Amino acid sequence: MEFQETVLADCQRLGKELIVESRCEQMTEEKLAWATKINQNFAVAIGLEAYDDEVLRFHVNKGFTTKSWERAVANMQKFNIRIKTYLMFKPPFMSEADALNHSVKWIEAVAQKSDEISVNPMNIQRGTIIDRLHRNNEYRPPWLWSLVEMIKRAHPIIHPDGGHNGDADQISRLIVHPTAGGRVRGAHNCGECDSHIVAAIERYAVSGDLREFDGLDCQCQLNWATEIALEETLPTPLGISKSRRGNVLDNLRSL
């Protein structure tokens, strides 16, 4: 408590922006009343990951439900605290197509109650379950094209009148930052276009302008679109995504 009080007080005194990462169960009225007496200008970020109780339980093992998040948000709103919501793109045991469709729904579900929405594409950390799935060819990190498509679909939710960040129609701020973007263990494409698309995604987080994606094109976009179409048609709950890098025949021999 002493350290928390020091950080809150120092940031208030110095006029520094403070973002506190927390869990839903910690956002009690008692705790928030104490914190806002010390600092009246901080934000709280909560890793919701998915606005779907089934995904929270079986895909993420989060330990709380969407109702817990709703209660936490209601408490924070009583004290005029800025709210940042983290969502996960393509958690384990989910296909690329499902991840794309679900993420847009989740953004829509939390937008009105979030000052910022940060969508974090899954990346592979060593020694984790997702690392084991990846090594067994049972999971592939997201396509960068999926992130671009998600942003395009979600933009009318964030900007109903087609505006940009800072315009009067802005409901929330959508941030997508692909950790290890362009690498095999992060969101990636074929390797030829990755750097340009990652840069465009990061520019959008600042500008909120869909024109950041104008002119982006690559032959791998057709492979991505075909994969999405197949996953939406065939009964493949875990998806069909295979390696996007290297020689196709060598990849098939490694299976």
C-alpha cells in the first residue's frame, strides 16, 4: 500500500499520466475511493481478453466472467476513471476466421464502456501451452491481413461517422500493436510484406485513419482470403492454417 500511495501521489504531483493494470476483482468501490483521493487523473487497464464467457473459461482460463468486468467498469465509472480494455486476437483453440469474427463482436461489446481498446495478437512465448501447440503444428499465430481486416470492420464502431482519432464521432480509441509482428512467433504474413503492414497498423493506432492501409498488397493476401473462406465453410474448429514461410514441400515433409 505504501508503494501504491507513493506512485499515485508522485504522478499527481508531477502531472504524469498513470495507467494501472489490474484485475476485475480488485476494482472495489473502497479501493477506488482511496486511490482517487490521492490521484484524480489515472487510467485503469484490465485484461478482459474476450467478451465471451466460453472463451474466457475454455480458451484463456481467465478466472473471471464478463459480468465481473461489467461490475468493475461500473465501479470505475462512479469515480470518472479512464478505462482501457485489453482484448486478445486468436487465443488458443480458435481458428483464424473465428478469431476475426469474434474480435469485431468483442470490440463492439466493450467500445461504449472503454476509453481505449487494445487488441493484442497472440504471440508464442517459450515454455507455454501455446508454444507446445505451435511446435506440434496445432496453432499458428494470426495473419497480419486478419488484423487489417479486423480494423476495417471495427472502424465504423469506433468512428460511426467515418472520422479519425480526435474527431467528434469517436467512441473509443482502437490500438493494435503486434508484438513480434512479422516474425514467425508473432502475427505475420509471407515475409515480403510484413514490415509495411506492421507499420500501417501502428500508424492507424495513432491516426485512426483507414487511409493508412491504402496501397497495401501482396500475393499472400489471396492465400489468407482463401484460408478464411475455407474455415468459415468447413467444420474446422482449430483452423487449417499452415506455415506461411519457407518451401511448401519442405513444410509438408516436416508434418
